[in-house]
Amino acid sequence: MSLLLISLFSGAIAIAVAVFRFDVLRKKAFCVGKMAEVASAIALGVRTYLSRQLKTILLITPFVAALLWRTVSLSVAITFVLGVFTSLVTAFLV
């Protein structure tokens, strides 16, 4: 089995486990009152942080990709951009 197939297979398993765990945790009920208020404040803070981080990453990514392309190779630059994209998508799934 090639390394590419091993990495694709292990990545698919990791995503499946993450989706399963996310679904289990989402179905759990919150306690009413203060706990729900704190959870709401944390969620707002996370969204604000991720929004700011998204702007910064999208600003820097093209320059780093171009540098990687010029110094290493096009395939490394493409892999870098795909990694950034999947990280951003994962951050906004929740």
C-alpha cells in the first residue's frame, strides 16, 4: 500500500471519528442558567477570534505559497494552500 493511500485512509478515519464525536457532543443538553450564558459568551469569543484569524491567514497565504513555489516546488505550494483551506473549513464547521 502506498504512502498516499495510507494517508488518505487515515485522514478519512480521523474525519469520520471527528464527525461522530461532534454529533454526540452536540446532542447533549446544556444545563439551564449560568452554564448556557457562559457557553454563549465563549461561542461568541471563538467566532470573533476565528473571523480575525481568517482575515490574517487569507492575507498571508498567497505570499507564503508564492515563496514556496519559487524556493521549493509547485506541488509543495499547492499542498500548503490545500492545508490552509482544510484548516479554515474545519475551524468553521463547529
